[in-house]
Amino acid sequence: MQRIHVVGGGLAGLTAAITAAESRVPVTLHEAHHTLGGRARTSDGRYLTNEGPHALYRRGPHRTWLQQRGLLGPLASVPPLEGTRFLFHRGGTLRRTPPLGMLRLARRGPAPVDADFLSWAGGQVGEAGARAAAHYMGVALFHHDPGSLSAAFVQERLRRATALPPEARYPVGGWAQLIERMAARAWDLGVRIRTGTRVGPRELAGLRRGGPVVVATQLDSARTLLEDPTLTWDSGRTALLDLALRTRRGDPFVISDLDAPGWIERFTAQDPTLAPPGEQLVQAQIPLAPDTPRADAVRRAEGMLDLGFPGWRERTTWRREALASGRTGAVDKPGTTWRDRPAVDRGDGILLAGDQVAAPGLLSEVSFNSGIEAAVLAMKLLGTTAPTATPTA
């Protein structure tokens, strides 16, 4: 009997494998690393930092998919007291309220696809509010210039990121806990999981002779694997600065930089299990232009830490810097939507899944939705009926 092969064990790959296996289709999942998770991994050790997205959005379709299967697990939300410690960096100082124009803009209706966000938003609330809103969206786009992107793309994310009550929920213990539950579900369904096995073009051809193949890798890796130069899409480039600090009463929960895209969040505010008692875990996310060195972003982050986290240097017990380039999810320029991204169905039994392909959603939702769609299409190629419909919005 033919089987479905899934290449890549991140969120998209595990979602595709589970979806197909639920219809009793034989599935083998191949992961080049020795652990599953992709960019949804959580680091080992005393400090549980996430390498991928940090939140599940309450109204996201993949949250429902996980909940229906008992995979969601405990989620943390922001305590009300911490919500009062949300600060905005404006004009070189920290403030408790954002510009009124930014708040008004968050409640506006759908924006046009063809216009850039800054031009459209400026016509709605003025340049100051539009620019503040664009910079605020660095947290959901990981892009150095959100104002240059499609107005429809950015506005949808602005409305979800500013919703009250907040949509964001956080898997307790980090994303690794969610990955473990998904992997256990796959095992229980009979999925063969082969870690430490790298698939190249020659191996891919061999797998394809046995049935459909879902390629659920990063887009640049898929481009090399499929030898398809058309597999490109814009993404962001972001410097990450992770810190463990000795706890101090009154530290902010979030500092959102409205002078330029940037975000600092104390993740132990909602999930204290991420660090040992008496310590707190803080991450700065600073989007970078293509040629800007990481050191510039680190200096920006340190400047905001100086303002909001007094004595943070003396309180630091652990520090890590990283650069996420081309792996922060798809961003859509004016005139494009998710439908214009690389198609899931590549023909000849090859399906594509991941956070930069043709699927709707915010951040990790794209991986989930494309993984489900790829699995459904693969099952159709085998003549098997899928048990669930593909999310389309």
C-alpha cells in the first residue's frame, strides 16, 4: 500500500502527519534533526526560551484543531496586573498610553490590498498614528518596515494584536510541551517518525515512488530540495536577545517600541515555569533591515532595557543572542495576498506546507492550515476521504 511521506517535523509537518494518519493512511515523517519541533522548539536547560512563535491566538482555527484532539494542553494568559505594566517607547521615553490615532486605527474596518499600510493608515488617522501602528506591528510581523507592506495584511494583524480581551495564549512550559503532545498523537496513530534523517533530491525521488510527499521544511530548504527556484517569498529578519534577570518588583511586562519596530516581553509574567524561582525570562525582538548588523539591534534593545529594567545588567544571570533571518513567516507586499504565495500543490504528488506558503492565518496558523491542506490533497491523490475540512479563513 502506498503511504504519505512528510519531510520536516515542525508544526506544519506534524499537523500534516496527524491529519493523514487519522484517516488510517500510512505515514512516515522524516526529520533531519534529532528532535522534532522545527522553529517551535523550546531550548533545553534552566531557561525555557522559545525559538519560534510564542502565542496561540484565541480565535485561530488551529487552536480549535488542537483542542478537538486533546492536544492543546494548559495555556497561560496575561494576568490583569501585568497588563497594567505595558509600556510604549515613544520619543525616547517610556509612556503608558499609545497615540490616540493608533487606537482609532485598530478599530477600523478592512484595508485595501493594493495600498501600502503607512499610506492608507495615514489617510485614516494621520501620519503619527499610522507610523506608531506600523512600528507596533513589528511584534507580529518581525519585519523592519511594516508600513511598506500590504495595508490589508497589516491591518488584519493589528486588529487581532490589539483585541480586548487579548487573543494571545501561551503554552505552559513552552512550545516543546505542545510538540511532545503532537508527536505522541502521531505515534499513537501509527506514524513512523524517523529523526536524524536528511532527505535530499535523490532521496525525495525514491520517496515519491511510494506515494505523495509533503515537504514541510523552511521555504529556502524546500527550494533546494525540490530544485525549484520559484519557491521564494518575502520574510523578516529579526535579532533576538534573551535574558534571565533576577526578579525585581515593578519590571514592565512589555515595552513596545513605537519609534521603530521592536518589542521586549517578560515571558515569565504569564508563565513562571520558564525560569527558576527568583528569576524572570525576558526576550527582545528587534526587526532588522537586510544590511543592518545584529549589533545595532542589540544596542537598541539595551537602550530600552536601560529605561524599563533598572539595574538589568547587574541582575543578568544568563544571556543569549540570535538572528532569525528568512524564517519569521510570510509577509505580503502591496498587491499580494496569501493566495499569491507558493502553492501547496506543486504537482506530480509533491505538496508544500510551512509558514510561507499559500495559506491564511497569523504566524503559526499558516503552518497549521497549510499542513492540513497538504494532507487533505495527499489523501485525495491516494483516493482517501479526509475526515475534516481545510480551514480557509
